[in-house]
Amino acid sequence: DTHLEHAAGLPAGLVAHARQLIALNQALRQWLAPQGAWTQQISLANFSAPRATLIVSSAAAATPLRYCQQDILTWLGEQTGERFSQLEINVRALPRPR
């Protein structure tokens, strides 16, 4: 979020979306945490109804995600007030925290 403080030249809507994405990532990990340690390998990459995109760092983490994808779409809709019907799951290394 410290990088967003220096985003004066960016459109306000883009900065707001980035801040919401950061907050949703934190909330998603907390919401999924009771399901196991694999949930820390998940990152919400983007969301724009009706589609959301998650990045996971391993195929092992992607498998349980597929079983709860409808719950995730419902949860995301409750958080944003939008209706989501598609969840894309991409397996690749997550960005390192700064």
C-alpha cells in the first residue's frame, strides 16, 4: 500500500481498485484460513464481475480451491456487492511480499 501513496499521477479509480484488491486479499486469506495452510498460497489477482482471477503457487493448492470455488464467488459477491459467476485459477509463483 505504500506504493499507492505515491500514485498521484494514476487515475483515482485505478488506485481505489488496487486498494480494494489489497483489502480483499487479506480478507480472503483470513476467511479461508480454517481450511488449512494451503490458503496462504492464494492471491486474488483481479476481479471484475462476473469474473475473478486467483493465483496459486502450486497445483496442490489449486485442487482444494476448485472444490470451494462457488463459495469463493459467493463470498466475493458479498464483499463487493457484485455478482460473480466465473473463477479463473492460475498456477504460478506468487509475487514476493515487499
